[in-house]
Amino acid sequence: MGDREDHDHCTHKFIELANELKDQGHDMQLVSAALMAASGIYATYITAGNAGGLQPSGIDKVVMLYRRSLEHIQQRKKEESEKAAS
């Protein structure tokens, strides 16, 4: 698998888990918040290890990466919607 395929595979696994938790009766906003928290914990871990934490500049970097990802997702959704409408 290439990087893109690996990324998509991992993304879909997280969505599957989120849907499983929703189907078990957990509130979708709670599931979303938990996924975001897990992402933040993991981003801290890969940057600073188990014992460390992010400096303010590291937090800014993670926030910017999350923002870019969210903007990219929204652009793709918009393009898919426009394509389906035509």
C-alpha cells in the first residue's frame, strides 16, 4: 500500500470504531470528543514521548495541522457534493 492508501485505511478504521461506539449507545458528540482527545494524546506521544508534553509552539503546530486536515476534508466533501449534483 502507498502512503495515501495507508492513510485512508487507518482513517476508515477509526471511523469504524467511532460507529461501533455510537451503535453501542454512546452519544456521537461524546465519541467525536473522545476521538479528538485520543488524537491529541497520540500527537503529544509521538512528539514528546510518554513523559513529555508539548510546548506552546508544538501545540500551535498540531492545531495548524489539524486545521489543514479539516480544511482539506471540507474541500473534498464540497467537490464530491458538486460532482454528485451535476
